Amino acid sequence: MQMIIYMRNVDMNLLKALDALLTEQSVTRAAHRLDLSVSAMSRNLTRLRAVTGDLLLVQAGRKMVLTSYAMEVREHVHEITHEAYSLLQPTQKKLNLDTLERNFTLRANEGFINLIASTLAKELQEKAPKSCLSFIEKFDKNAQALRDGTLDLEVGVIGTNAPEMKTKTLFRDRFVGICCHKHPLLQNDEITVQNYTAYKHIVVSRKNKSRGPVDIELANYGLERQINMVVPSFSTAINIVRNSELIGLIPLSTLGFITTESNISGITYFELPVITPFINISAIWHPHQQDNLEHRWFRETIMKICNSFPIH
DNA sequence: TCCAAAATGCCCTTAGGAAA
DNA sequence: TTTCCTAAGGGCATTTTGGA
């Protein structure tokens, strides 16, 4: 009964204030975020404490920390605040690409950026000349940037840490082997698991994980690769392979899906002697962008470009 | 002791309801 | 429709609190 009486007096600005407070974990920063004075935000916090019956933020030295209740509701508060304000904002009737001034942000690994950057840049220049495109390299799968809108779109393998995200499969990728074009491995009539594992290997891993699906398959033959180098990027691996006798393993997309010519600027790619699972590469975005016309146009542009990739 | 952040007192503005 | 009253929100100034 007490809660019902309180709820009658709750206004939407309190919800917005709660979202800002839980996101910033600071009265001062939350006030700046909503363009209010610190005192006004402090009063908002006092009202929210009365409404929820929870302290929400408590002082821990000079900082404020969330209570367990605040931590529990933080994500939900953010989502419903976004939904509520989207509902009250005027509907976008028409998208005018000629006058669109927007910075689109896309997070992907360097291989995908190399693959799509020039085509996407050309498309944006032609269709939305006043817009800007920022690529962000993928150092982690943190979903917070998608949630708070600082990131428009992520391209990669769907993770499990953000189940609320919207996704769309863009293309299927697969691993191939690479070596320098004079590599003794290529003297063999056929690349077998035996001669594949007879040479030293280089692997790409941002987390220094050197074993993957290929190693699992090789283990079935009682074989393993001798890994001599781990590097954080595919471009680094390609450069090293070009000038060494190390054998590399990269997604075919990194080579731009070139399948008609196996000898590419000093390196040769070849089919692996083991079968590895396909990798589904998807576009990932937050539901709050779902009906945004600008965002829809952006992701549909990327989907259109990816549709031209061969599916292997 | 100084500084930064949060809390609070006081006052002004604004919105909504009631009455003329 | 206009006027008046009340409640609530917000800003300025000040105090309190706690770390460096």
C-alpha cells in the first residue's frame, strides 16, 4: 500500500535521474550528464531513496558505490528508461541521407575492417556524404558501449554475455592455412596432417591462447602443431609468414575471400588437411537502435556489402 | 589543512487545481 | 477565462564528510 502511494508521485524525470545515478555512480557526474546542478541531483537521490526504500548509492570513502539492490536493477532501469523515452519522442518519419550528419561507430577485428572499409567508405560518401564512420578495433566483447550508445554496431561472433542484443548473420567464414610461396610444404603433392605438422607454426591470439579447433582435430590423429610464435593480429601474422618458414592460420575473409588466385603478394593460402567448423560472423546491436532509421540504414548497408561475399 | 563530493537550508519559478 | 494557492523541482550558498 505504501508503495502504491509512493508510485502515484513518481515522475519520469526520477527514472532518468536513477538511470544516470546508477550509470555514473556519482551524484556530481550524474548531474553533469543530465545538465542539472549537483544539489538538484542530490535531491533526486533523496527522493529516489524515499520511493525505493533503498539507499541506492552509499559513500565508500570519497566515492559512492551501488547497494546490492542498485546493482540488481541497474540494467533493467537503463533499458526501461531508454524504452520509455523512445516511446515519448516524436517518430522519425523520413530519413534524409543528403543532410544526415552522424558519426557511425563500428567495432570489428582488423580483418573485417580491411575487408569492408573501402567499400563502406565509398557507400557512405555516395549516399550520406555528411556522415562520418569510426572503426574501433576489437580488444574485447564488452557490451556496455552498445548499451550506452557510444558504439552503433559490432561485427563478430555472437557472445553469451549480452543476451538482449539483436543480431543478424552477415556471412560464414572458415580458416585456411598460409605460408610463404617458396615454403617446402608446397613441394608436396598433397598437404596431409603429417606434412602440415612437420613445420613450425605461428598463431594469432589477443589473449595468448595458442590452441584452437585445428589442434583438436589434429589430436584425433595423435598429432600436434609446433607453435613457435603467438601474435595479436592477422596482419602481423601475414607479414611474418611472408618472410619466414612459419605456417599461419587465418580466416579466409582476412584475404578478402580471394579464391581464384592462391598466391597473394608473397604468401600462398591452402586448404587445411583437417575440417574445422564454419565461423558465423554477425552484426550485433542493442534493441534501442532497432527502429532508428539512421541505424537501420547503416546496418542494412553493411549487410548488403556482406551479401556480396562468397559463402564457403 | 586543503580539496572534492555530497547533503542541506533557503529562496525562486512553474505547473496544476480550485474558486470566482 | 482569470486569479490565487499550494506543492514540487531546481539553483545558489553553505555545511559536512573523508581522503590526501
